[in-house]
Amino acid sequence: MKRVTWLSDAEWARIEPLLPRGRRGAHRVDDRRVISGIVHMLRSGARWRDCPAIYGPYTTIYNRFNRWSRQGLWFAIFEALTGHSGIYGLAAIDSTHIKAHRSAAGGKGGLSSKRSALRGAGGPASCTPRLTSKAGRD
């Protein structure tokens, strides 16, 4: 049989009091099943749309994850399960990266191995232009 719940009874007893209650609207899907669906989706790395139907509608799984994230509920759940907040001072982790174009590595139109005309003629080694005096501007 496929594993449906990701939390043991003892873990569930620790986090159940933290969950929001008394919301108006449609009949509420079982929170334990929804949390199991969220954990399953985060562990698998799949799209929310690909959530197995056994956990409930994928829109419910995503909406609860998103809503509870905005409310900071996941920090409270993590602390209830581990006994620690998971925050160690201030840290910033950025997972962005920059993808360079293939010509950025010096391909066509890139670096040249030819010497400049000034250097070849015994000119200055500097890349800045030399100050010259023009007639009438002395």
C-alpha cells in the first residue's frame, strides 16, 4: 500500500493545535491529509498540478501551503516538531544565477590576440590616451 500520511500520531498531536480553525466556507478537507500532500509535493519536487488525488484537490494543497506560508504557520510547525525555531541569527541565501550568453566567453567578436597599433609602433603601454598639446593651446 502507498504511504499516504507522512506524520506519525505523536507528531500530529504536537501540531494539530497550531492549525487554524473556524474558517467559513466549503467543507474543510482533512488537515492531516493536506499536510501529507504538501510534504509529498515538496519532497518530490513535482508541480502542484501533479499532486496525487489521494491527498485531495491540488488547488487545496497549494492554497493551504501558500496561505499558511504567509501566516508564518510553517515556522510554528517546524518548532513544534523539532523543538527549535530553525533560525540561527541573520542569514540570506540567494539561489539565483545568471546564465551568460555563449558568446560571452570570448568567441566570435571577443578577445583579440593582435597587438594595438600604438604598442606595435613603440607607443605607451597605457590604455589611456596620452595628453598632447595642440597648436595654439599651450
